[in-house]
Amino acid sequence: DDCVLTAGAGKAVLGDLLPERMVVRYANGPLLEILDTSVQSVANFESNLRGKSGTFPALMPGSPAVVVGELGKGRVVLISPHIEDKPAHGDLFRALVCWAAGADPGPRP
């Protein structure tokens, strides 16, 4: 199912590569929770697709969909929905991989 994501507080990590709002595929991926100040939400769920309608509390809206953080000497990216399936989000996915690798996530030359 398609779901809507909105830019989170971690937008500064990717700058203009992250749209303010985007539609991506969600296939019952995990719901993420930030428990450490070194982790930032890059994008948050706006949609509520978790569970059968009306049978679960609305946990998705506002919860992190894409988070980034640093751990030890490395970087970590966790992505719940499938941003990789839509060509329109290819630069975003590439930028997240570059950021995790410590490379500049900026646009391709």
C-alpha cells in the first residue's frame, strides 16, 4: 500500500534531496522509535496503515519512518517503508547510502 511521509527534524542531513512530502510503498515494515539523542528522524509517517482499520491505535502518524544516527565510528540508516521502489526517490535512497558510508550525500555531478 502507498503511504505518505513528511520530512522530519533530520532533514538537515540530506537538505534539498528530501522532499517535504512523498508517497512510498509500505508493506508492514517495523515502526521505529527514537530512544537516543544521537538519532534523528529524517522522515515521519503521515498515513496510518498498521493493522485492520479500527482494530489498533493510530501509532503510525508522526512516528519515524526513516532514521539516521552515528554509532561508534560508523553511521546507521534504518528505513521502514520501501523508498527504493519508486524511481522518483532514487536520489534520496542513494543519498542515504552515501551518508551512511561517510560520503557527501549531495546531488550527482
